[in-house]
Amino acid sequence: MKPLLVIFCFALGFSHVSYGQGFELSGEVKDQYQEPVAFASVFLLTVTDSTLVTGTSADENGAFLFSNIAEGLYFLKASYIGQVSENLPLEILKDTKIGALILEQEAEQLNEVTVTSNKPVVKREVDRIVFNVENTVISQNSSWDILRQTPGVLMMNDELKVRNQATTVYINDRKVQLSSDEVKSLLENYQGENIKSVEVIHNPPASYDAEGGSILNIITSKNVSIGYKGNVNAGYTQGVFPKYNFGTSHFYKTKRLNVNASYNYAPKKEYKNTLNNTNFMGDSGIVSVWDTDFDQVIRSNTHSAGLIIDYDFNDKNVLSFTSNVLIQPKRDADFFQETSIKDASGVLDSLFTTNSFLSERKNNISGDLTFKHQFKDQGNLTVNAHYTNFDLDRNQDVNSDYFEPNGSLIRDFNFSTLADQQIEIITAQIDYNDYLGSVFFETGIKSSFIDSKSKLDYFLENNGTEFIPNLSDDYTYDESVYAGYFSLSKDWEKWSVKTGLRAEQTESSGVSVNVSTINDLSYFELFPSFYLLHNINDNHSLSFDYARKVQRPRYEDLNPFRTYINERTFEEGNPNLMPSFGHNFNLNYTLNQEYYFDFYYRDNGMYISTLTFQDNDNFVLRDITQNVLESTSYGIDFTYGKSIINNWYLYSYISLFHEDETFIALQSDDYSFKNEYNGAYIDLTNYVTLSNDGSFKGELGFVYLSGWLQGSYIQEESTNLTVGLRKSFFNNRAVLSVSANDLLGNYNSYVSSQYLNQDNRFLTVPETQYVKFGFTYNFGNFRLEDNQRSIDKLELDRLE
């Protein structure tokens, strides 16, 4: 496909290609280090006034080719992300092959057509949407910014979502195994000019695990060359408390060896305030009103490191090792809660305060070994083995004091908990793919083994230390999954079809010592998938896809232990959770490769949800994870992105959706209640180039959310206004950025649960209003693309 810039120029009538005798012109594009520049734009200009005659793109090796060039005198010029070559004069009298066009680290404009302002191109493939951003107006934003404006992606509380559900981020088909906050931090420091495209996979095909939702897969450029590059980066964020992060990464490549090493350190002090109102109910209505003001101050030190080694034995055999280490030697939290208790008429009855101190230590160490063999034809065989060790220690001291309205002490209540969790994950996988005639065939097998051990000791501290057996427990969970799959796909002139089937046998056992229960599960399930794409013509296309999926409980959710705010407010796991099976349907229509209409329907089945219930008899508020009876989601998404003018790109995304969950109301005589919401999400983001050389960028974004369903709660309306600036120095070796979030102060909103005998609401206000500064310095041959990736293991998703 020719670049959109060329199509645009042809539409304006700039095409001067002769219809007479034509010749070929070929060559290469290289940078100042004599390395090929993949996908650079190449232009043929008239000598008289440098008018554009025609243009093309270099391939992944930097090679380009013009056909049907009329005899005459021309200038030849190349450009790539602000780098422009000198005009090369040529006389075309026959087929001509030149040496190399050299790109220098400088920026120019080409007849008022700025190469960095090309519009991103969206392409539908049979099982995914490909958002091509390389050499476009947004390519010099951060990877996080690019993901935010990828078609069909929305952001909620700094978490990326697709179709109203959390999505998973991959880099070059390797999963980024980090929390949502850590993913955001990683991608904010990963430069967008390294990205070739982003793939949105709504229904991952049979080669992916049956568990999991949509995937955002970042594909980086492939112009890898021999040499060394590195960078150092630092960040400063000013919210209620200042926060810092420091990091460095290094990449070295020889003819056969690639080595990537990285390290990041993030000391943080965070503040969060929560306001809660609970109306405890009786047969005659409200009997007691509890208003709570809850402050949290959390301090943490996190070290993360990665090591990646690739060794090419030859062109056909590659051995790769990946290791990720996350060590959090300290995460301390001070909680202070003040609650006033009033009767139904609003008269103060009593009040109590709670001081709580929580201390955690967490280690997560993983290793991944992969061998890939390419056969003489197009077939590939991949063998992979993986190991993860996760260790978490958590201690908590809770002290509550109850007072009369006049301030005199009524009583106190003190307790402590000691908790420990250890998880081991082992997986092994073999994959094979090849062509059977014109049909592409994939198959593979996988085994995964999970061993989780948890322990909680509860001590009453009122009169000395007393161990309480019935509130303590040892919990062991073992799981084995054996899977196999195959997939077939074929392309015709206007049609593409893909189908697959995955089979999984699951064996699991959960044992709780305290409640003397054993929850054994054994089930065999099939997970079919089907994809169909029809390109009606150049302006219209239709696609449909379907897949069956499974949602397994997270290990933390299966753990029956309690985490306390105080003795009357806590969350607890549920060892009786069952896997949930769902069906996903998508119907998509594309108009002129600019307007995207997506219709989706999800039968989420017995979805695993975290629900909040108030115990009106004992005045207790608890969060518990349980299977709902049924859950559905459906909606329509509209996406439109356009370059308004040369240096201004507008991205818009509108989603109209319906969400519902039907669950057992545990504190309402086990009544079956349906919680549902119809809502809208609007995202308008402006990306502006503020300098002629493209080194100074700006962003202004506005997000509106009418509301949201969160288990037993409904979130109220919220908005977010953001602004950001980014400046590159020293030929893009140094980058300085500044951004501000939640300028209007309306990002956080109340969530309410009001039904039957349940009436409570709360407002949580973390540090969403902040100013963030970032700095990155690249050294060495920083144009190199690295082999950075994260371990692709779905089992790690279920770690907290």
C-alpha cells in the first residue's frame, strides 16, 4: 500500500507522471551511521520548482523502487521522522540504480508537506485491527499516548480498556507482566518513534490462552543493526506528595548476540482520601447513619530489573532467555479513619477512630527460555519453558477507640494479623506453523502448573496477645491446565477467513484448614473461534468474529483471608469461586478507512465480580468476590481520527454501552438482584506539532464519562481535562516533557449502591491532580531497536 501522503498529493493534483515510456529507479535509504532506515518516505521532485512528482516508502531493509518514471531531470529526496536528505539531482534516460540517500539529523519541509504529519492508517485484518503509526504526526508521542488514541481504546482510572473491559498490553507478542500503574509508567518512557503499529485483538485466536480478554500488541520497527545504545531517564511528579522514578536501559548487538539489560527504581509516597456514607437499615427504615472520613498515606520502594539474551546459532535457529525481577522490600501504609454514628433523626450517638499500620514485602522473580527453529520452507517450530516465584508477606496492626458524643472513651478494640503467600508457576509450550498449500496452519500444546500456599494468623490484642483460631487459616491451591489448539486461515482477493479450536483440561484443588473444606474441580472445555472479513471495495469493509473464553479466579480472590480497614470494614476472598465461561461477538463496519463503527455483544456468563454488602444487624461493611448469576455487555463504538491541518491531529472516540450483572444479594435474604447501567464515553484528544522541525509537541485532551457499573455499585459522572508538552534536544538524544492531569478537579466521582436494604456510597480521591516532569537522555547508536519484551504467561495475570 502506498503511503497516505502520496494518495493525498495525487488527490490534490500533484501527480506529474508521464504516460509515455517509463523507467525504473531504485536505491536505498541510510542514516548517518550507514544503517538502513526502514519505511522511510522517498520523493521524486521536479528540478524547476521542487514540485512533488511521486513518492513511495522504503521496505524494512531501507530499499525503495519507483516504476514508470518518465525521461527527464529530477531531484530525489528521502525523509524519516524529521530527518531529511540532501536533494540528489538525477537524469533519467534508462533504468537507474543509485547508491544510498543519507538522512541527516535535521528537519525541513517539503513544499509545505511535513512528513511527520502523515495521518495514521488503520487497517482491518481478519482477526485484529492494525493501527499503523510509524512516520506519522503522533509517532513522537510516548507509547502510552499512542495506545490511548488507538481505535477502540478508552482509559479509566489510568487503566486501558477495550469494549469496557481491562485489556492486556504486549510488546512484539510478549506480554508486559506489570500492574496497570507500572504499565503506564513503562509506556510513558518508551518512545513512540520506535513503534511501527499497534494491533487491537478483540477476540484473541486459538493460539492464545482461552483465558483473558482483548490484547493491545505493540509492534516495534525492525531496523536492527550492530552496535550499542542506552539511555537514562528520570521523572518527578508533584501531587499531594512528591514522587520520583529513575531508570536506565542498555542494548548491545553483535552479528549473533543481542543483550538487553534494564533497571528502574521508584520510591513513592502517596495519599488517598475516601468519604463513605452508610445507612444501616431495619424493618422500619434507616436505623443508624455512619459517616466516615478515611485517610491513607502509602510509602513504597520498588526495584525492577530485566535481562534479555538472544543468540542466533544461524539463520534458522535462535535461543532466547528472558528474566524479570521485581523486588519491593518496603510498602508501608498508615491508615486513619474517623466515623460518626447518628440515629435515624440525625442525632450523634457515638463516634470511633481507627489507626492502622500495614507493612508488606513482595518479590516476583521469573525466567523464560525459548528455542525457535525455522524450516527450509516457511514453517516454524517454537519450544518454550517458564518459571515464576512469587512471595508476599503482609503484617497489619489495627487499633480502634469508641467514644461518647462528649468525647469520653467507651472502649477500645485492638488486633493484628500476619499473612504470607507463596506461588510457583511452571509452564511448557510447543508451537508449530506452516502453509498447507494456500492455507496457513497453526498448532500447539501447552501445560501449566500452579502451586499456591497462603497463611493468615489473627491475634486479639485487647488484654495481651491471644491467637484466634477461627479467624486464622492455612489455604493451599493447586492447578494444572493441559491445552492443545489448531488454527486455519486463508485469504482471497476480497475475503479473509480464519477459524480455530482450543481444548483445555483443568484440574484444581483448594484446601482450607480452618473451615475444613476441599474444593476440587475437574473440567474439559472446548473454545472455538471464527473470523470473517469482506473488503467490499476500497471504501467499505465488513468483518465479524466470535470466540468463547474462560475467566478463572485470581489466586488472591480464592484466598479466604480478610484484609481489614477496621473490625467493621474489610474485604475477604472466596475459596468457592468457579470459572466463568463467556461468548464474545463483534460486527464491524469501516467507511473510507476513516470512520469505524464497531458493534459488540458479550455474554459474560457467571462473571467473577467484587461486590460490597452491608450487614445491617452487626453494622459491618465487607467486600467479597463471588460468581454472579449472569452478566451481559453490548454497545456501539465510533472512532474517527483526522489531521485537521498539517500540524494538528484530532482523535475522537465515542462509546455508547450497556452493562448488567445479576447476583445473589447475600445480606438481603439471598435475593436475586440485577444491577445495570446505560452509559456513554467520549474522548477528544488534540495532538499538535508546535515547531517546524517537529521537536516540540503539545497535547490537549478531554474525556467525559456519564457513569459506569462496578459490581454492586454505579459510578457517577466524571470528566478529565489534560495538557502536555514534549521537547526534544540534541538531535532527539534528550527529551524533556511536562504534563498536567485533572485540571478541572472532576476526575473522581461518587459510587453508590442503593437497592433493597443496601444503602451506601463513597468517594475515593487519590492524587489525580498532579504535574509530572520527565527527562530521558539517549546515548550510543540510539536509533537501534532493542529486543525488549516481557514474559508472555497468562498465569501471571492472576497474581495481585
